[in-house]
Amino acid sequence: MRKQEGAIRAGALAAGLLALCAGLWLGFATGVARATPEEAQRKAVSINRSWENYFGVSILPSGRAIVVGDKGLVMTSDDQGKSWTHQQLRNGLTPFDLYSIAFTPDGDKGWIAGDGGSMYRTADQGKTWTLEPTKTAAALMKVAVIDAQKACAVGEHGMVLCTTDDGATWNSQKFEDMVFFDVTFIDANNGWAVGEFETVINTVDGGKTWAIKNGGQRTLKADPYFAIAFTDANRGLVLGLNGIDLKTNDGGKTWTPGTLADAPYSFYAAIPQTTGGSGDLYIVGVDGVTGRITQDKMTRTVSGASNSINSIALAPQFGLAVGLSGTMIKTTDNGQSWSGLNGGDSTQARAQ
């Protein structure tokens, strides 16, 4: 049924997420702990791990790449994905799924958000991670870093969490019971988040307060929005199920339906292109879909992947996109071509 698809990322997340988006409480309490060497032992591992699911990826200015996934998985590479170290983060005794990772612009500080209200912080470019108290058991689907002191995360049960003191405390605001899938900030004050039932919310005070700008009501007639991105202070795009989208050209003052309805793919992540100053967005989604959006038109690229892609990161030297069943692909030309790193979907692919 279409609405059942709309309640989740259409197969883009693991079975545990399917349950939470159906409204099931996971019921695990959060705690404060540091990942010890025994809990988070680093070791070289093969990337041929098709039984794992990857949900988030980030590339630091140093070139370090970090991927997060199910069962507390954190993978780090300092050679553009040729080799990886592996560690498992735990919340108490439980290695919860980890859905999102984000860093400050200098790459020193970062956060990982995940299931069971899990939030981890690093101050050493991801070498070590510390579990922070969020006082919620809600799954946190996406985290956005504003600066070295401020970050916001969104997730299930209408939860929005923000910190202004480097993660020492997290203040929460709850909306009607729904899942928020993405959050981004245009600048230090203006932020946006999107989720189920065509919901768009906005903050103009750095995350202290949030207001509904679109949707916000539980209705079978409204599908979910999964991703939001801005190419500059004025131009932004919201993406969702089966190509539904909204666009703004005035910094979010007004939103109008976009023109991607003829591209019936569910998109799970969108980021600005990193080179050329083109103002394009790069998007990824269901069944290995990748592509660029230029002037409201999508040009699909060939990823060589067949599983859903959940997250993408582009740096000047290379980019990575990750997804289900061990999907990990790499680009060295800003997304024009991709090659697989997991021994599975590894066919070299060129843009169409």
C-alpha cells in the first residue's frame, strides 16, 4: 500500500527502522559511556561485507572518510576507501543502528546520531567517540552541525534536539507523532527539517524554536519528504517519495511544487555539488539511483549499484555514496562516474 511506503524510506533503512516508522517504541534507555578499546577496537577489515547496511557518510577536510551503519558500525578510511578500520559503538550494552554523521567545517568536531536516542561526539576527527545524554529513546535519523558548539538532530516521534554547549546538554521540541528524516542549516540561525506527511519545519534562532511551514498533519493523502538541501541562501529543494518535491527561490519564505514528478524515484539524500560553482544538487536514492539536478531538471547518472543508497559525501578529491547490503561506491570526478568498493556493485559506470 502506498502509505506504508510513505511511512519509511521505501526500503532504504533496516528492519528495525521499518518498525519504528510503523510507530513501535523501541524502549531502550540512553546512558553516558565512552567507547573503550574493548568496545570499539579498531582493526583492518575487508569491505566485502554485504550483510551490513550503511546509513551515513562524511568526508573531512583532511580526506578522512567515515561511514556509519547498523549495529553500532563505524568505519574509517584515510586512503580514499582503499582500506578501512572498523569499530562498534555501544549505548550501554546495546550496539544501536547509527543513521547519520556530520562534522564542523574544519573536521575536528563531529556527531553521530542513531537509534535509541544515541548521540556520540568526537573532538579528534573521529578517532574516539563519547556517548552523550540526550534523555530520549527516540531514533535520531539525521544530525546537522552548525558550529563547534551547536548542532541539531531530528528523528521519530516528532523529536527535534539541539545543543548550544558542545553537546553537554540537548534541548528538545516535539511535534505531532511523525518521523523527521533530514535537517540542514543555511547559516547559524536558519535551519530546516523535513519528514512524514509532507512536513517542513523551520528555525530562525539557531534551533531554539521550530515552526511548521508545510504539512504537519497526519493524513493518508500526504507522502513523506526524505531530504532537503540548499545550493545558496535562497535556492532550496525538498525531495520525497516517488519524485515529489518542493522548491524555494526566496530562502524558504515560499515553497512551490517542483518539476521532478516525471522522475518517479524516491530520493533519500541531496547535497550541493562541490566544484564549479554550478548551483547543482547531487541526489541519491532507491535502487541505486544517483543524479544531478540542474535548473529544476534531473539528469540521472549510472552508479553501478542496485541497492538503495542512503547517503552521499563529495569532496574535491573524491566522493562516496553508501547504502544497503554493503553498498559503497566511489567517484573521483564529482559524481560523473562511479566504481564499487565492496566487490558487489562494482561495475565502472559513466554518466548518461
